[in-house]
Amino acid sequence: MSPRVRMFLAVAGAVAFSAAFVAIVMAKEEFTLDSFPIHVLPDVVAADGDRIDGIFRGIFWLTMAIFVAVEAVLLFFLFRYARGAEPRKAHFSHGNNTIEIVWTIVPALICLVISLASKSVWSDVKQAKPAELKNPFVVDVSGRQFEWRIRYPNAKAVQGESYDAIMKRFARTDERWITKGVDNLFGIDEDDPEARDDIQTIGTLYVPVNRPVVVKLRSQDVLHSFFLPHFRVKQDAVPGWTIDVFFTPTKEGEWEIACAELCGQNHTNMSGKIIVLSDAELEKRLKKLLGE
Amino acid sequence: MSADSKHGHDHGHAHDHGHDHGHGHGHGHEEPSFIRKYIFSEDHKVIGVQFLIVSLLFLAVGGLLALAVRYQIAWPNQGIPILNQLYGENVVKDQKFYNMLFTMHATFMIFFAIIPLLVGFFGNYLIPLKIGARDMAFPFLNMLSFWTALPAGIIMIAALFVSGGDSATYASGGGWTNYPTLSEVGDGIAGGKGQTLWLISLIVLGASSIMGAINYLTTIINMRAPGMSFHRLPLSIWSLFITSILVLFATPVLTSALGMLVFDREVGTTFFLNGPKWPGAEGQPLLWQHIFWFYSHPAVYIMILPAMGVVSDILPVFARKPIFGYKAMAYAMAGIAGLGFIVWGHHMFQSGMNPVLGTTFMISTMFIAVPSAIKTFNWLGTLWGGQIQFTTPMLHALSFVAMFAIGGLSGIYMASTPVDIFIHDTYFIVAHIHYVLFGGSLFGIFAGITFWFPKIFGRMMSERFGKVHFFLTFIFFNLTFFAMHVVGAGGMMRRIANPTHYEFLQPLQPWNILMTYAAIALGLSQIIFFANFVLSIFMGEKASANPWRSTTLEWHTSTTPPPHGNFDKQPHVYHGPYEFSSPLTEEDFLPQWQKLGEAQPAKAGGHGH
């Protein structure tokens, strides 16, 4: 058998063997081809999510093209230059400086383009200035083993208030006053007049649709990561720091909050809900929470 | 059985012969006792083989832990076979136990399998042989380096059985990155004493790495054979040279972080503590991440550069062609290492680090793709116009090139800061690291072991079993890890014990189950390798001095396996390391030791028959 035929059989055999293995697993677990989704990126329901996905897709097609080209050239060389029955000397070459320069500069340029495209999205998403946002909705979120604690400054969801004005509606807190129970999740100073209308809950975050949301993210114990897969939001919560997280929901509905940074025994279960509502619905919901 | 004993006898005889030879050339001392020869040996080759065998055992332990991890992900909270009996079902079902499993899997694989195989084994075995030296510059320090690494491993193994006072807490459970403040919590959430043992073990191991690195650098700089200029060094030696620089500069930094964490845990300092749980503490949790990644990113290159070097040595031998772009290859490795020190922040894009810094680290990270691309293209260039032989080492080396391309390309996704927002800490990064460390490093290690086995043990490994092992490993590796890209793009977080807890992850569960089946098959396939390895030591076909018809000095030793002292007389080097198919000679290879115009001194096959 010539080495080329053998190579072909090896590749074909590997593909057939893999397919047979997958078929056996599918038969055993009663899977169908539909059990294996390929278009897996979760639906996007936030304003900058599409831009992030755009870069993802751009890199995907670019890396796919390079991947296919590299593997195809590799396989072609293996077929083309497999040692035959009568070995000859190989082509004697130590390389070529021109081609080295070409394949140094081209990848460098590609990387530069990806960097520049990424930079603008990154700055818009992570470096927003909250004071400049129009009609912001501000909410205080704190990670704690193993729950997401949420605080609203009051039961209002009206538009037109500035970020600075909203921030004054939050009552003073001191983390030393955080109790273990549910009474004082954030360590609110009960003597502060603003404390009367602060709303504290666990696990479910209500936000308005089509308005920029500012999450004041903190942690009360270990690192957590506030992950909203459908909003393309992820930010670690760091004890001792308050980090601003920005996103603008574009669709009403209910989605999941996950913790993406290992935080201990029940890390897996540190999930929550994010519910996007119209301003009017949101205000109704917040008033109900305040009443409770 | 009779065949066994016959071969066993031959093997013993070969050793005696080797030593006679050494004595014949006035190598100096009396026949050392068994203990001095095989246990507390100062021979770099014995130390290399000690690293090889111990690391392969750790590789097996790490692999078994990986299977336990996969089992839990596919069938969450049902307990795990074997471990149920070992620890008790209630303990295993606790998610804390799962945290321990993946933490210790990564710890054993990174610190006790991949790094010691690449640096401890290849470094020790190859450096003196390939540069034409009798041994390392500091043989005693070399011995000490192994005998420091082994206790570190024993401490880490012991941690698996040290309970933190809480029934489900064994070893460390904070992830191999062990970020504070989780890794500081004293109540058993991240392991009790097991966590402290983890830190101490790595401090001890770091000392071993530093000893090794000093030795390698000194040896390569000072002990090269006459004619062995830096630009005639085999690329494996270039890679180990650069790796040693990384080890020397990065490891002490990690040691400082480990030390501070030990102090935080055991003495009551607050270097990394902050927040209401620790009133009055003014430390910085992110400080750990900066210091840890300042070591651990270069460590990623410590785990890939030697494999690149090994593959760069093997491809020319079986393509019968000089490496394409030798200098570009050497400088690209130096470029990777240099950039490796200014990219650590890409692990911290979502950590709360200033996003402006994120952009800086993104750009430096992107440019690591450039030397990586240069290397890949040069490997392809080496194959172009070759006379390719598909031996087992070559198959592993080729799949290194094919798989490293995937691991390299998937890195670009994480390097892009906005894309990283979504895929950070998902299975996408798990896929990436495994394509680099298994698809890359481990295939490189398999290539190296099968390539140098004849020199190390004087016998050939079975090609047939070698190929079967390669074939199965290649297939099941891809079936296991490729789908991780898919579930990662679906948003599945790493380090979660039960993906089905999340609605948005439930449709991905069949992928997880398929991966687990493939992982089990991948694990079983390794039995073939271990069997081939062990049986070939005793029963393999006798190897000739230069079975692959290679050009570098390790194939020029006075006997096979080489005696203590390696060469019967000082070798001289006349050529670059990869002069295959040179028009200057009849043969299709021109060894480094062969002076042109001078007949090759008759070197019999086998060892001096």
C-alpha cells in the first residue's frame, strides 16, 4: 500500500471511528441530532450585546478561515510529501527571510485591527460615565454566599432624575451593620430619613426596559461574578470595592442571573432572576415590594 | 516467560557494559551503590528519568480526577463511582467535594505533571546530552531539585486525605488559582488545613524549580561543546533556555504570594482581605490576582515552550529536512517569553481592574499571536518538500502543530476585551487551555517520550501500540474538548457542579454527557501508552545508537543508554542541528559531530557489539 493510500485510510478511519463512537453514545442516551445545538449564543436583550456578538462573529469567521487554511495546508503536505517506497532526499532549504517578514507583518496587522475594533466597544460598555447617562435606573447589588442581594433607593421608576439625584435617595450604609437575617441586607443606617423608602430583596432584580441601568456592584464576603448571559454582562464583585456595571435592556421579559466566579460550596446555586418591565409595571412591582 | 528473562538479562548486561566503558575512559569513581546510582543519583539522566516516572504517575492521578469531574458534570449529584467507596457517598455528593476535584485536577496536571515532564524530564535528560556536556553544571543541586520536588508532591497527595474538620472538605477547593478571599475563609469552605498544605507544597515545589532553572542556565551558557554556538543549539535547548529564564524570574514572585497567603491564613495578617466579613482589614483581594498571574501567565509559556522545542526537534528528523526559519523560530520563542511578562492582566479583564488597563493588556496579548503564528507557519514550511515518515513520535508532533493551531486561535477570543466579557470563566476558556496544554503540551510530551525512549532505555517502544495509542488519543481528545467551545459559547460557566441548575444551560446537557463518555474513552486509551512504556523497557527491540538517523549530539553518546559522563571523548560540533538532506553528503543527514571530508568513524549499531 502506498503511503498516500494509507494516509487516506487513516483519516477516513478516524472520521468513521469518531462517528461510530458518537452514534453509540446517542443510542445509549437516546439522543437525536437535535440534542446537540450548535447555534448556542443566548439571545441578546441588551443594547451593546449585538456589538459584542459582532466582534465575536468577526473573530469567529477570521479564525475559522485561518484554521481551515492551516489544517488544509498541513494535510496537503502530509499527502504530498509522504515518503514513498523509494526514499529520496528532501528539498534542502533553511527558510526564506521574505516569507518570514510577510507572515510576521500580516498577523500583526490583523491583531491590530481586532484590537481597535474591540477597544471602542469595551470603552463604551465598561467606561461609561454614570453622571452623563440619560434617564438612568440605579440599583445596588451585593454578592454574598450564596445569594444576590438587591437594593432600590425607593419605589419610583420615573424618568428624568439625574444619576446624582438618584444616588442621594439611597440611605447611608455601613457594612458593619449587616445582619445575618433578612432585616438589614446592606447595613442601612435606620436613622437616615432616606432609609424609610429603601427596598431590599434577595434574588430577583427588576429593571426598566430601554433605559440605562447602573448596577453598583459589591461583595460582602468573597469574590463573586455578576453574570447576565443574555445581556452580555459580566463583572466580578470584589469585597471592599464598589464597581459600576452598565447595560440597557431592550426587551421585556425574564432571564437568569448567574455567579461566574467560584465562591464556595453552593457556588452553582447562586442564581437569580432579572425581570425587565415597562416603567409603569416596574413602579407597581417596586411599590408592592416596599409594602411587604 | 523465557523470552522475558532473556531480555531482562540482556538489559542488565547492557548496563554493565556501559559502565565498563565509562571506567575505561578514566571516568573516575568506583561502581556506585544502587542507592547512589538510581535513587540519590547526581547523573542528569537518572534525575531526568526520575522526573519522568514520578510525573507520569501524577499525570495518571490528574487524569483520574478529571474523569471524576466529568462524571459529576454529566450526571450531577449522583455520587461518583469508586470515590463513593473511598470517601463515602454523602461526602462525594457535596458540591464542596466537586470543588476539590477540579482544583486538584488542575494542580496535579499543571504543577506535578506538565511542568516537571517538560522542564524536569526533558530539561535534565536533554540539556547536557544535546550540548555535548558530561553532566549539569551543578550535579548535586540537580539531585536536590528532584528531592525537593518529590516531597512537594507527597504533601499535595497528603492534602487529598486531610479533612478540614468538615466532612466534605478535603484538600484545596478554591480552584487552582485560589483567589482570595475564598481561599482565606477559615470555615472549611475552601478546605481547612488542606488549603494551607496546598500553599506549602507549591512553595517547596517553587524552590525545586528555581534550583533547576539556575542549573539549566549555567549549563547552557558555560558547558557547550566546542563549536556549539548559540545558533547551533537545537531548538529544544533554546526553548529550555528561555523557559529557565521565565522560571527564574517568575517563580519567586509566586512564592511571595503563596507566602503572604499562608501568613493571612495562619498568622492573621490581612494582605488580601477586605470587606465586612473581616472588619478592619484593609488588604486587596486583587493584589493576589496580579501577583499570581504575573507568575502564572509566564507559567503557561513554561508549559508550552519546551513542547514547541521538542516538536521543532522532531519534525525535521522525520521530514528529513532542516527546520524552516531556524532563527525566526528561536527569536519567536524569545518573543513569546518577553511578551509573556506583560500580558498577565488579560486574566483580569472582568476582575474590577481599571478597564483602561484592560485595553493595554488586550493589545499586548493580541501580539502574542504574532510569534505563535510565525512558529506554526515555520513548522508547515519544514514539512514542505520533505520526505515525511509517519512514526509514532512524528504523529504526536504533527498533531501538536494541528491542535496548537486551534488552541492559539481560540486565544484571540479571550484576548478581545468585549468578547471576553461573555466568555470569561466559561467552558470556552476550558476548551482553550486544554487545546494548548493537552493538544499542545501533552502531545509534545508523547512525541518526546516516544522519540527519546530508545536512547533512555536502549530499547524501542512498540510502533504498533504507539500508533494505536496515538490514534485513539487524538480522536477522543477532540471529541472531549472540541465541544467545550460550543457549551462555552452557550455561556456555561466553569467550576459549576451542576449545569442543569440553570435553565439557559439545560439544552447543552447532551454535549456534556457526550464529552464525558469521550473523556472516559480518552482515559482508557492511556492504558495502552502506560503498558507500551513499561513493557518496552523490558521487552522492546534493542535500539541502535541512532535509530532515527538524527543529527544532534544525544545520538552520539559512547553507549546506548549513555553511561554516567555521556561521551567517551569531548565531542566537537561542526554544523547546525538540522542538516538533513544536505547536498554535501551522500547520506540524507549530516550529524553535528561529523566533520566534512572526514570519514564518519565506524559506529556500530546496538551498543558497541
